[in-house]
Amino acid sequence: MKTISLLCGICWFPLLLGAQFIADFSETRLDTEVWSGDTANFVINPAQELQLIDEDPVQTSSFLVARVATGDSTHWDFLVRQEFNPSSTNFARVYLAASDSVLTEALNGYHLDIGGTSGSVDSLQLYRQDGSSRSLILAGRNGAVATEPEVRIRVSRNAAGLWRLAADYGGGNNFEDEGSATDATYPTGTYFGMVCRYTSTRTDKIFFDDIRID
């Protein structure tokens, strides 16, 4: 796994100009010096993707998190694949910027849901989280991730709090604009990570790849 590439300094220092976080999962084992959380429930599969595999599903969600300090101008790229039609109990959530490392508890920050509503209305949805409450900031096209989505996502935020969302729903790099919105409530973040929510038949069907944060 080419986990971290730095243009200057050390990535753990907050708000470091020019720093990059890159995870392409090209090694065979998850680097637990970088990732924490429910690490036993994630593997790097032979296709060099990060894959959820909960072999003893006594819980309904698992998460991974990395300490990635981000400033008010940040660019996120990543790929998400789900081998099922998302629902309110089966979907992936990506925390772009979070104040706390336990992503399943109350925190402040921003996250993107890949589905999670239900049926034909499932879309990419960007939320601001305030403790235990959430506010929708921006949503992509209805139904775009309703059927076994494999989507490459690009999110950016500038110093004025303008968020832009783009996606390629074929998993490639032909991005289409999904909209923009302004929210500058939390200009910085400390953690990046993923939350998988699933029932007993979906414990190995969520995948992530090609994460890049500038």
C-alpha cells in the first residue's frame, strides 16, 4: 500500500501546506500504524482494494480512520464500490474531515454518504455533522448510486467554504459536475475515514480504493 506521500514535512502535523495523503492499497496487509478503528474487519484483497470483511458480524457497522489534518482548502479523490443496491441499513459513508477518531460517535465535521436513503432516490449526499445531528449540504443526482454503485468521487472545498462535488459513475476519470454549495462551519479537520453500515448478508461487499487528499 502506497499509504502516504509527502511533498514536505510530516503528514501528522496539522494544516501542513503541500502535504498529501495517498492510499492505493498496493500492499498485502493493512498498515495499522496509519489506520485505526475496526481494523480486524477490513482487508486488502487480491485486486488491491480495501474490502470490508466482517467474519463475525455481531455489529451493524465498522469503521477505519486515519489522522489526516486538512485546512480550509482541500481536495479529496476516492473510489467506492458496493456489490448491492444501497438501503438505509446497507451503505458506505466517507468522512472527509472529522474532529474525532471514533467515527461512529458524536463529532463535528463533514461526510459523504454513498446511498443510504433507499431505492431509486439513492444519491451521493454531502452532510455537515454537528455532534449527533446532521444537515444536508449537497446532493447529487437521484438514483445515481441506486444499483450496485462503483463510483469515483471528487470533492473540493475552498477557503470561502464553497464545496464542489463531481463523480464518474462508471468508476473512471470522466467526472461530471454534481453541484456546489457553501458551508464554512468547520474550516479544518483532523481525521479522514470510512464507515460501513451493513446487515448480515452484506458483510463483505463494500470496497474502497485510490484515496488521495491534497
